[in-house]
Amino acid sequence: MDAQHLNLIYLIVAAALATFATRFGGYVLITQLKRIPPRLEAALNAVPAAVLTTLVAPAFVYGGFDVAVSMLVAFAIGLRFSTLRMLLVGWAVVMVIRHVVL
């Protein structure tokens, strides 16, 4: 095994340990509190939106025309219908654009 592969393995192990430490540390911190302070609760409530934005924004900006249009259509459908219907319509839109338009 060469040095480049070994460095990659070290990086993966370090990232896994850091992820475990932050999750375990957060669990220990929360269990030690008798009540969650309002600022901490507000920060924890903001996490899902931050993660979703982190995952969706790069795909929307750099994914191309087909991905951006399908995301906008899926968003509009998701406001009114179920998640499964939103995913199916978004998938169909991106497939139609890729195979018919582009």
C-alpha cells in the first residue's frame, strides 16, 4: 500500500472519529442538562434547515438546467402533495428534460 492510500485511510478514520466525538459529546451534553436553554433549543431547531440547504443548494446551482427545473417543480408539488408524489414528479421532469429537451 503506497503512502497516498495510507493517507486516505488516515483521513477517513480521523473524519469518522471526529463525527463520533461530536455526536457523542452532544448526547452527553444534552443528557447532563436539566432543561435545554432557549438559545440552544433554537440552534437545534435550525439544524434540519441548515443540513437541507447544504445538500440542495450546490445541486441547484451546479447541477445544470435540468436539475434546477426539476427541483423547482418538485418544490411546488411538495407544497401541495405527498413526498412520494413530489419525488416522482421531480424524477419525471428531470428525465423528460434530459431525454426530450437536451
